[in-house]
Amino acid sequence: MKLFVVNGPNLNMLGKREPELYGSKTLSEIENDLVELGAELGFKIECFQSNFEGEIVSIIQSAGTLACGVILNAGAYTHTSIAIRDAVLCCSVPVVEVHLTNPHGRELFRRRSLLSDVCRGVIAGFGWRSYCLALMWFANYRSDPGLL
């Protein structure tokens, strides 16, 4: 089973950008850890990162036919993108929103997500392990599709 991990703008700068907030792991290191954990859980992980909104929309749209789910860290687009929200709405597989930090403990503008209410769930504040927690949810969801 294939899962997409989709990362938005500036996440390619992890490890360099505000490590006191986002940690010292690079996006590539996080992706490698997810591929390894995914294999242990029976998933093939495909990772994508883009600083461009339209590319993120296209990836989410394709997930409906190419993957069994999406782990999405839309970065700053979480707070601004109706286009990504609409892509999640029309995606026929579960989408889990993740964040490295806890947006509710940060600036006011980060506390509003345009995606949370259309995603299956939100995992935030656990650093790079937020992705791992989402992956573990998918492993449990696969064995119990009624899981909410």
C-alpha cells in the first residue's frame, strides 16, 4: 500500500530554518525515517515537497487513484490556501494534517487552519515524530477502517 507524504513551502529548509522551533533534522532525514518506518508497517512511502501551491494541489488530487492516504504538512498554506482545502475535499482517500510545532501555541495567524475540518485528523507539536504518529494511524486505520 502506498502513502503520500506531502510537504509545503519552506519545509525544504528544515535543519537550517529556526532549529529551535523545527528541530535539527533535515526534510531528507525525516523522509528517510518515514520510508523505513513505512516499510516496517507495510507501506511504500512517496515523499513530495513543493513551494508552489498548484503542485501541492496536483499531488493531492493524484493521491485519490495512486495512494491509500496522504500525510500533509502544508506549511504556511495551511492558513491561506482554499485551493489545497478544495483538493483535500475532493480526495477520495484519508488525509491527515501534520505540523512539527503546535500552531495553537504560536502567533495568532497560525492558529487558524483552512484544512483541519476537512482532514481526517490533525497531529501537531511532536516535531518530526508528528509524521510518525500519522503513519501509525494509517497502519491502524488499514486494519480497522471504521477508526475515526
